[in-house]
Amino acid sequence: MPPKYPPTSPASPADRLTRRDLLGRAARGGVALLLPSLIGQTNLGHAMPVPDRFATRGPARAKRIIYINLVGGASHVDLFDPKPLLAHQHGKPCPDELFRGKRFAFIQQRPSLMGSPWFFAPSGKSGIQISSLLPGLRTIADRITLIRSMTTDEFNHAPAQLLLQTGIGRSGRPSIAAWLDYALGSENPDLPHSAVIVRGNYPGAGGALWGSGFLPSVYQGVEFRNSGPPVLFLADPPGVPRSSRRRVVDTVIALNALQFQAVGDPEIDARSRQYDLAYRMQTSIPEATDLTREPEGTRTRYGVRLGESNFGNDCMIARRLVERGVRFVQLVNSGWDHHEQIANELPRKCREIDRGATALVEDLAERGLLADTLVVCATEFGRTPMSQTMGGTGAKVIPGRDHQPGAFSVWVAGGGFKPGMAYGKTDPWGASVVSDPVHVHDLNATLLACLGLDHERLTYFFLGREHRLTDVHGRVVQALLA
């Protein structure tokens, strides 16, 4: 449960603590009075059942989320949404209904239609059609829910990324990870409530995709590095024993407690929690990210290569973190913005993620974790059915696709979603949704519902009104749930 902060009230100058007053009081023994209750009792994590004020009517189906974020806009018409008519009309001029009056990021002149050069085939007992570019995903088709009718309001990267993760296409709002920690708390006080691993270029929206926004900064996600130490400064400086570091942290927390009592600023409490968590992570993070502890066969399944860094490593670390109580793990995989060279670059990106993502779902299922873990693979928008070239013309120029907010695809596995189902339908070109639309607000409302949270009741008062992840929109898509 979020910490209960005492109300802040005006204080007279005599009641206010200056820095000199604070240090003087500490020297006179104020800290000594506080430390006995803090030393050894600095477990500042919080975990409890879903508070009634946030809860849905039904029970929670999931406890945690692993969110694979394909940054850049993965092409749905090449991966998840087969369009035979588009392939048949490849190279023909774009019809008026796809071009006239439409807004694009880069396309200005009437382009040609571009069918997918890759084939689709029914996969699994469910018969979901998935591209040949994702052979691993095809083997787990019966475990996933494929949503082909996603829509968003934004057609540029950073705003679309923010809308997907925070509910608003502008910075300053809490991420879905922060909302979950605010509502549900941590399952393990020795690890962060949410973690993120960025592979490739930093996303356009930056750290706001796992930030706390206007929530107290204690809900900020922790970024893991994918090479070298997973988190900086895990080791104490030479000659500094752990006992000394613990005393420093306890003393800082005690000093913060005095200041908090004086001014009631929740950020003071947040800093204390972060100092304590940093100390605990020095022990917990090296163990949680040590892939040598995994059997060789499991590492091979993920494509893990010890001493190297790849997406398979990221997926295995994600599984190890959720096993240990981390509520939300986001795997940011950049490089899906294929305005050109899509024939070369899209297969490369698919090879990069397919093995690890498939192994992650299979491994969670075998360990009995998939039932209460949501694995989400999403992107900020799709790509156009028309071709686009950038940087000139000629035989060496390989076209790509422009941004497409009107239709794209997302897949989800586990956590209460209905497996082995393709939901929604787009037009023959994959440009717009024609049945069962699912807005990004609807997706977030449904994810929250699986975690036992009512998206309309999960609110935080800020700047004069209650705010929520889904803004003033969103609905739970019951047809997606088992």
C-alpha cells in the first residue's frame, strides 16, 4: 500500500528546521533516539492485497507483468496480420481511401501498395496465422492472444510510446509500472518493484516510459544495464565494510526522518526508501542476474551466451526477476522503425527477439508461472501498407513503411488472457480496424483488470483532480479474457 504521509500544515518560523538546526539536533542525540527503531528494521518495501478502493469486482488473475516493448513500430502486416489482397496488388498505386485526407509522418506523394514478401501459415491447433519471420512464436501460438485491432491516437514515436505506457502522449505522467507499485506494492523488499533493460538506442520518450511522473519518486523503475555490472555501484568502495555502509544508510534515514517530521514532504520518505533499497540491491541484484546459475539446457533454449549480451539474456533475467518478486519488468528493444531497408532489417530484428521471447513463455509455463504472469509484446503503432523510400531512388534503395496509428497488433500470453485466439479485424490493406477495435487505453484497462485493479478506481489526486492511467477513457475487453 502507498505510504500514508502526514498532512503538511503551515509552520511558524520557530517551528521550521534549518540545516544547522537539523545537524545540531542530530549531534545532541536525536538520531541516537531514532536509530534503535530503524537499525535492522529498515524494510521499507510494502506488499499487501489489492486495496478495496482500487479493486475490481472479480479476483486478480495475475500478479506481475513482463512487457516486451518493440520500440519504433513493428510492421503488423508483415508479422501478424496477413493481407492476401495487399500482396496481390503489390506495386499498384495507393487507392484514394488510403491516401487522400490522411496524415503521415513522412509520405507526401501518392505511394504504391507494398505486399508482404513473407508468407503466413496457420500455427498450432488454434490455426493463428503468423509470419514465417517468427518461427519460434508460431510454436507457441496456442499460448498467446493476438490482438490485430489495436489503435492509437499518436503517429509520432515519443508521443505514441508515452500514450501506450502512461496514458497521455506527453511527459509527466506515471508509467503503468509506477501505477502497479503504487497500487500493489513490492513482493520483495530486496529488489526494485520494476526493472527495465534497454537494448539498442534509447526510446524517444526516454525514462518516462518507466518513470513515476507525479507519483512519489519511490515508484520510479530501476534501469538495468545489459553489459558490465547490471546496476552501477553494486560493490562497496575498497576498504568500506558492509557494516559501515549499513550504519551510514541508517543514519541518513534517521536524519531524513527528522526532516520528514518537520516538513512532511513525501520525497524525503522516497529518498529513504531508495537509499535502503540500494543497499539491499548490492546483495540481491548480483544473485538475481547471475545466469551461470541456470542449467546449460535452459540457457541454450533462450539463446544465452555467457560473457555476451543479447535479447535471450534479457528474457532470462526477466524470468529470474519475476520469480523473485519483481512486479514489472520491461524489456525495451529498439530498432523497429523501418522507413527503408525493411526487407533486410525486419528479418534481422525478428531473429534477435524470436528465440528469447518464445523461450520466456515456454519456461514460465513449465514453471507454473505463466498462469499469474502477463507477458505482453507491444509496439507504439504499426506500419503502412504503402511503400516508402528515404534518401533517394534507384535499384539499391530498398523501401520500407511509414507510421500507421490506425491499426497494429499486440500479443499477450498468460495472466488470464484467452490463449490460442486472434481477436479483431482490419481492412484488406491493414490500414484501419473494421471490427472489435482495442484502443491502447482498452489494453491498459484490461491488463489492470487481470491484476485485480479497476482502471476507473485506481486514481491519484494531483493538481486539483484525480488522475488515472487510462485518463478518462478505456474499457475492459472481456472477450480477451479466459
